[in-house]
Amino acid sequence: MSPLVALFVRDVRLAVRVGGGGGIGVLFFLIVVTLTPFAIGPDLALLGRIGPAILWLGALLASLLTLDRLLAADHEDGSLDLILMAETPLELAVAAKALAHWMTTGLPLVAATPLLGLFLNLDAAASAAVALTLLAGTPALTFIGLIGAALSVALRRGGLLLAVLVLPLTVPVLIFGVAASNAAIVGPLPFGTPFTILCALTLTSLVVGTFAAAAALRHGME
Amino acid sequence: MAVVELANPSRFLALAERLLPWLAGAALIGFAAGLLLVHGAPDDYQQGATVKIMFIHVPAAWLGMAGWGLMSVAALGTLVWRHPLADVAAKAAAPIGAAFTFLCLVTGSLWGRPMWGTYWVWDARLTSVLVLFLMYLGVMALWRTVEDPSRAARAAAVLALVGAINLPIIKFSVDWWNTLHQPASVVRLAGPAIHPSILLPLMVMAFAFLLLFAALHVAAMRNEILRRRVRALMLMQAQAAPGSRP
């Protein structure tokens, strides 16, 4: 098993066994979606109109809150130093970790979307559209969050700083994700236009996030 | 004096002490000349005298973006060329750029109320400038949260380079999207679309603002160098204190 694959499998195993990943992310997603009608009121028509936006915001916040598990835990027990000193290129190593993080945190959010769409009065087609855009967009959220995680890895009270750094960078993903969902539900834009831009954002973040995070780790560790 | 000699902080401090009064004086003269020209500029046929908010709003916007550009170049200086004062330049530029961006947002909002009927609208230009402001606050928070200045410098340098993607988005937002904010009138391929009677005061005010930015930036860099010296002295004093060594 190559070192990269071993790192990937390790991260997936840790996320599944130790917890603090997929399960609690979905639980937080559920709580956010449940809180919204308390704040907005039970008007089903209104909830249906803003449903995609609420789902996207919930997924964004759930991704954000699980990000400190990505690198900080490894920094605390010293594994991050080993990863930095290994022969495997640091960019590939952080990419493998981010991929494992997305599979254990982002994918469960996507899987939970159809059920949560029911709470927001979204019909099956609308929920499917939102789930598809989340599937295309959550990798972007993970990889952009990777930058913030790498920048704040050694900070003791870095949690809110991580959010402050990451959230402005995720604004385009949010805009195009919701635009694509609404295009599929009500039109008049064709679904393809914002969706392809969303996919482009994800692909760009795969590259930029990996290289920026590796640079931040290299320069940030003493 | 070559640029490389300015890498020595003491030399830079000496230059800053000599330069600062001239920059401040030049900025004052620039503002005096600019405000005189603004006073003499004609009113807009539609907006009346309200159009003169532009003479503050547009230079503030340009400098807010230029501040982040300066931080990006300084970030390259820190990460690639290891210039000793690059991170001082970046740290000094962040609050000034944030202040100009804030000024741009506020003057724009006050201008929008009589002209558009609203203080705020979520179009591409206003949203991207607001995101720039939030990123400024983020990088300032990062500087203050990491305790070691050189580690903070490298982290902030990476963040400055990542955030630089926002600058072309702001510039071309009025071309790429349908915005309430007007399209580009000055920096365009076809040349400025503004009459010289308004373009000249705008350029003079922009230059005056630039001199103000330079003066504030040099002063802030000087303060940051002195602050780091104080920190080093305090560390040395703490180490030399009796009983501090086991």
C-alpha cells in the first residue's frame, strides 16, 4: 500500500471510529435546518422558496465546524510533523487528507439532503437538485477550508479565526450553488450555467487549496 | 540607495524619518489642490452636487484594492525573496487598506441612498468589495492571533496571495454581471469616459489620497519596526531577570 493510500485509509478510519466527523456533521445540519422554521415561521411557501439556501447554509456551517479536526488533531499528537518530513510530497498528502475528510463529512451531508428537504417543503426533484449541487460544491468547501485549517493549525484558540478566514472565500461557492439549485427548481436560467461554474470553482479549489495549504504548513511550522 | 539596502531596518527607519514630513506635506498640498478643483468642478446634470461624493468614493476604492495588491507583492517578498521588511510592509498596509475600503463602502452607501433609493444592494460590485473588507479584517485577525511575528508573517502572506483572486473579480464585476453599480468609466480599454472637467479633479484627489496612503504606510512601518524592537527588548529583559533561568 503506498504511503498516500495508507494516509487516506488512516484518515477515513479515524473519522469513522473516533467520531466528530460525519455523524455529528449531519446532526448539526439537521439542527440548523430544524431551527430555521422556528426563526422564520412555519409558512411552507416561504420555506420552499428559501429551502435551497437554508440547505446550502447548513451544509456550509456543518463543513466549517468539522474543519478543525482535519489538521489540528494531527498537529497535537505529532503526526503532522511526520507527514511534513515524509518523502511523499506535502501537497499530495494534504490533498489525500482533504479527500478523506470530504468523503467522511461532506458526502454524509449530501446523503442527508433529501430527508432535510422534506422539512423545508421541497419536492423530490428540488431536493435532488440541491443534493446534486451540494455534491459538486462540498469538495470546494472542504478544500477552501483546508487553507484556513492550515493557516490556523498551531493556534490554540483558532476556531473562530478559521471561520473568519474561510467564509469570505466560500462566498462564490455558496452563490453559485444556490443559483444552480434555484435554476433547476424555478428557472428561468438553464441549470447548466451556474452548475458548470460551480464545478469549475470546485476544480480550482482542488488546486489552489492544496498548494496554499501546503505552503501555509511548510512556512507555519517551526 | 538601492532597494536592497533598505532591507536593513535601521536604514529604513532613517529614511522614513527623513521622508515622512515630505510625504505628509505633499499629501496636504495635494488635498488642498484637489479640494479646490472639486469646488470648481461642474455639477452633474442629473445628480447635481451629489456627484462630488465620487471624488472621495473612487480614490478610496482604488486605494482599498491597491492596499491588498501591496500586501500580495509583499507576500511574494516574504515567501519567495525572504525580504526582511516585506512582512512589515504587509502588516502595516492591512489596517490602512481596510480603512479605505470601509470609507469606500460608507461613501458609496451614502451616495446610493439619494441616487438609487437604497443604502445597500447585493450586486456583484458591492458584494465583492464587502468580501474584500471582510478578508482585510480576517488577515488583521490572523496577524494578531499568531504570537510569533515571523510565523504570523508567513501565514498572512499565504492568505494575502489567496485573497488576491478577489481583486480582478472586483474590477470586472461590473462587466461580468448586471450590476446596479455603474460600469467602468475610467480604467477601460477605450479610455476614460468622463469629461476632463471632472476627470482632472478626480485624478488630483486620487493622487492626494495616494500620498496620504504612502505617508500612513511609512509611518505604520516605522511603528511596526519599533514595536518589534520593544518586544525583543522585553524578551531579553525577561530572560535576564533573576530567577528566570533554572
